[in-house]
Amino acid sequence: MIHQHELKAEDVRAYALQVMKKHLKIEANGYICKTDMIYDMLLKASAECSSLEAVCADLEDVADSNTQREYINLALPVKELSSQEERANQALAECIPVSMRRTGIEIAIDFHDEPFYGKQAETRAVTCSGQARKGTTHFVRLATAYVIWRQVRLTLAVHYVLPEEEALEILKILLLRLRKLGFSAKVLYMDKGFAATPIVEYLTNEVKQPAIIANPIRGKTGGTKALCHGRSSYTAAYTFTNGTISTIAMKASLVPDKTGKKRRKWLAFIVILLDWSADKVFEEYRRRFGIECSYRILRRLRATTTSRNPALRFFLLSLGLILTNVWVFLRWEFARLQSAGPRRVNEPLFRLHRFTRLLIRSIENIYGTISAIQTLRSPQSVIY
């Protein structure tokens, strides 16, 4: 079949720019530096996983990177994190397809940590402490809600986590955001960071929400360690230390060790308001792997920075999530597979790599690229 229309590089840039300008708050009215220019530089830096300095150095007709950074930092004060978060959520929701159902779908919730190396007390006040990783114990932490529907995987709620916030409070914020958008979960999937009895009681007694929560195995002889026995998977009632009773699914798996010999490894899941076998719990929870994929995609759409402004780091992370949603939306709308049956996406037609390349080419066509450098010696005398 011959297609009559094309999705061009400038169309991809135009839609991404439209989403950003509609919801994000960065403005510039300088002699050279304009609002569109700053957004274009941020788009190119995100698509290349590069910094603002590197992007500006690669293009001809752009303002200096220091000038652009001043405008960006001016628009992103730390004290306005909550309003910045609200704008990011609005931009994420802009990419919801009209045909997407909003009830009875699967939703995954998770944390994502970004290393932070600042030393100032003011900036560290909005970072979370954790186990040492990548040379630091301080992290800029995001909590996200990720919707799974057919070939559409969208992040629809993001929350900037502050150190004093509890997991239950964060969960309520994300669920409230989803309810405002009209989404309700058939099953909620959550990581080990949400394995706490207040959350179990809240989901069981207050909101009556079916859920599966990965549960860490603790103890030497007691605790959930005592449930790691036998040769096959099973479910059992378990009483936590505060008296909360819940169903625990214990999945027995065989994992090869360093010598190649397979050894038994146990996985534990808290099962809320679901009458599923341990094997079914495990298989369904694997669908939550989509949120891990979204974080890997985020690493491919995240501009880098050495700035100690945590608001800027939050912004660049949320921008990566927004661009991921833009790609998913455009792929669903324009990369449709012509075949009988339910609507499907022709994934090879518009992969993430092509999306980023189209963005980069469109921006480079506008501002021009540097294709030569000044030198004291003629290349003719050396190369030719």
C-alpha cells in the first residue's frame, strides 16, 4: 500500500516544541536568545544525551550556552519545585491518545534515583539519602506512575520526592493524579520501595485496590526468610510484625551461579485482593518490566549537566519522560500497521533511534552545524 502522507523531521520537532511551550515555563526575549532557541537546545541535548554546552558548541547560529543557562536557572528556582512538578504532569498528560481506555488497565509505580553531588545545605535539603552508588549517597529521586495498555506505555504521573516524605504519602499523590485524569487500575504493580504495612492496609481497607508488591526477603531464620522452604512455589498468609495479615506469594526459581550450577532463588510478593497462584503472580508482575524499560529509555533521552541546582536536574529528568511520551504518542498515531484486527503499531518503522535522529536533523537544519575549524596549517599540505 502506497502511503499518501509523511511524518517529517520538522513535524516531530513541532509537536515536541508545542508540548513543551504549552506547559513548561521557560521564556527568553533577548537580542539573539529566544524561547524557541532554548527549547531547541534542550531537545537536541536530550536526544543526544549531551550537555547544553556541547550542543551550543556544535551549532552556528545560537546564543552562548552561559546565556541560555541563566534563563533556564532563572525559570527553575528550587522553591518552586511543586509548581514545576505540576507543569511536568500536565505535559505528560498531553500525550494521551484519544482512543486510549482509562479504566481496568494495569499501572506500575516505582522510584528512580539520579546521583547528586552538590554540597550546599540548601540544595541537599531536596535530595534523598540512600546506599552509596556512583560515588555519592545523595540522590534526586522521582516517583512515577506508568500505564500499560496494548502497545502504548506512558508515564502519566511524576512526583519529585523530598527526603521527609513517606512512601504512603507518595502513593496517594500519584493515585490522586491518575484519578484526576480518569484512570483506574485493574491491578497495581509496585516495587520493593512500597513494601510497607501502612501501604498494605491502605490498599486493602481504604481504596480496595488489587495490587502486587515486590517484597524483600529479610531475616536469617525468621521473617520472610522462614518462608523460603520446599521445592515449588506457593502462597500463604503472613503476619507482619505490627499484626497486619496479608497473602504472600513465594516464587521458587532456579538461577545459575558463577559456576553455572543452578541454585534455588526465592522471590516474594505481597498479594492484595487477588486470588492468584504464585506462578500467575510472578508472570503478571513481569509486565511491570515495562516501567524499567521506560527508565532505560529515559537514559537515552536525558540531557546531562554538572549543575548543582536540583530543580534543573528534576527538570531534565521530567523532560526525558515527556519526550518518551511524545515518541510513544507519535508512534501510535502515525506508525500504524495496516492489517485486520485490533490496531497495532509497526514498531520498526518509528523506533526511538529514528525519533531522536529526526529531532536532531530538524534542529540542525534551522541553526546550522559547524563543519570546519580555524587552523594555522593548510590541510592540503598534510592530508592530500
